[in-house]
Amino acid sequence: MRILIGITGASGLKLVFKFAKVLSKEHEVYLILSKGAKEVLKYENEIKPKKYLKKVTILKDSDLAACVASGSFKLDAAFYYASSDFLAKANLGISDTLILRSFNVNLKENRKIIIAPREMPLNELMLINILKLNKLGCIIAPAIYADYTKIKFSDFCIGKWCDLLGIEYKKFKRWE
């Protein structure tokens, strides 16, 4: 599979980097970090994406001519780790960054789009934006944990996201 991951300025980047690393073992993964995501990264954990994600192609959010900006570049799915800013701009069809442009391209091409909103609590405007995106066909899959699994939070979330992509993740324990 060829999968795009767009990360906007939201907390918890370590989780999405682990997800990208898991996917990149057997799949072609493209990653875009927004300016805000890069700022959050400095404060949270100092992970160096190029060193940690060696098999992932990292694209610049400012490069509106990158491969994922075109519908003729075939992707199987896109995953967006989303700030409230992304939710609002995506709803309005704004395409002033590569992350937003790729979202609009994937939407017009009817590709699988998974959005993980990463803000809490959610206000009414954010909920309206999430509902509109869901009505457009996007799958809304926030990072929420279920304790019955007795596994790490990251493995639970990654397992659920992999399920949505039709990918097996061996560390994910199912309800028995």
C-alpha cells in the first residue's frame, strides 16, 4: 500500500511517528509535518523524523508541487493527525499547504481518508467540522484508549488505525 500521513500542529506526535514506523516496514509511506507540528515536536520529545523514520519519504508542507498534490499520484489511503485548524480549513476546502492540498486531492479522488482529531475538549465548532468531514466520507478515528485490552495506549491506537487500513498489527489485542 501507498499511504500518506499528514501531521498538523497537535500534541502526541510520538504516537503518529510510531504508527508511521509500523506502516513503513511493509508499505510505502509519505509524511508531511506542518509548521505547527514541527514546533510541537521541539517541545515534546525532540524526535528527529529523518533519523527515526528512515524508510518514510518526508515531504515539505510548503511544497505544493510535491507528488501528493496531484490526483494522478496514486495513494491507497491518507491519515491526518488533525488540529482544530486543520479541521476548519479542510471543511472550507482551503489548500494553502501541502497537507491541505493533499486532503482535497484525496477527497476528490474518493480515497480512504482517516482523520484523528487531537484536541480536547471539543467545542461545538470543532464537532460541526468533524461531522461535516464524516459526511464527506472521512473516517473519524481519534486516539482513544480502551482498557480491556491491557496493552499500551500506543499499540491500541495503532491497532485500530491499522484495522481501518486493512493492515494486521500483531500487538493489537482484540476483545475475546
